[in-house]
Amino acid sequence: QSALTQPASVSGSPGQSITISCTGTSSDVGGYNYVSWYQQHPGKAPKLMIYDVSNRPSGVSNRFSGSKSDNTASLTISGLQAEDEADYYCSSYASSTTLVFGGGTKLTVL
Amino acid sequence: QVQLQESGPGLVKPSETLSLTCAVSGYSIRGGYYWGWIRQPPGKGLEWIGSIYHSGSTYYNPSLKSRVTISVDTSKNQFSLKLSSVTAADTAVYFCARLRYSGYAGGYWGQGTLVTVSS
């Protein structure tokens, strides 16, 4: 069970859009529509932003959206705001009822 | 309001067993969710340790399976983690979380507790 691959860092200016990718295999990302995305601020617990590839929990801004193509999932944040600066992690349900996370992406709002 | 709270020793000696408990309030642990443990070494990413259903069915990270035991106490509405033969590499913030039955999305998390492995 290998970690999903995310870029180490991404950046954008306020108001812009950014996309974070999350690449796995056919045994995880590609095999199930169960990709989640989490936002984590320093010293805090992760917060669920997207589940089941593209669904937003109640209370999460519609500036956050998710998608998937084959073995790669993506998180897009539109209208970037200073408060979006955080670490972002993807996760995917995988075979044998297991869960795998990505290595995390640090988002910097310039 | 669903709340999860981790508790346990913050310092464990090498080769000993790490034990943590997650108390759940605002929701019955017998509900239709999995309950999981996730850890995060200082400055590093998240790692799923394992999950349990209220029936007692357990699922573990293959890389930790030989050292992990997760159990549930429905009478106390809590679940627990035991990690044996710990080393410095097990030093991390340990989170407990409620995971959706289908897909394991974690909608509710505890605040996390730092466990340091050191003599």
C-alpha cells in the first residue's frame, strides 16, 4: 500500500484558481469513487472538504470542487483567499477495506 | 454535535506498548460508521492506522498490522488503539475519527494527541 502522489507545494494569488492533483493506482483512486480531500491548518485536525470525489460536506464553501479521471483525482479551489493557505491531503478507499493518504500539498496564498 | 476526544500517555518507552482511547460523544458508536485511528509524525503527512466497526470487525494498515490492535467498547461509547513494540518512528500526533461506512471519508476528528517514544 503506497501513499498517493501529490505535489509538495502549490501557490496562487488571491482571487485566482489552483488545482492540486492526487495520483494513485487502479487499486485505489482508479478503482473506487471514494476520494476525499482534507484541509489542515497548523496544529489543527484535518477538516473534510470533499468526499466521494466531488461531494462537499455541509458548510464547505462551493469554491472547493473535486474531480477524478482514471487514477488521478484533483481538488480545485477557485477565488483563492488568504484563509485557504493550509496543507491539503487527499485520501482514497483502497482494496481490502483499507485507506491510503497522499503525502500532502502545502498551499501558499501569495 | 459529534465530538471525539483522544486520551492516553504522552510518553512511551521504546519497545513498550502505546495505548490510546477515543471517547465519542453526541453519537452512538453503534451507528453506521467506522471508527478509525490516523497518525501524523511531526512535520510529515497523515497515515491511516486502522478502523473498526461496532460489531468488532477490524481493518489495519498492512505496514502496521503485526503491531496494531483496535477494539471497541460500546457500553462506554469509546474505542481504543494499542501499538506494540514502539520505536522513535512511532512518535506522532494520533487522531481518532469517524469514517463514513462507504468510502471512509472522515467527517469528524478528535483534536489529536502527541505521543513521544523516548527512554
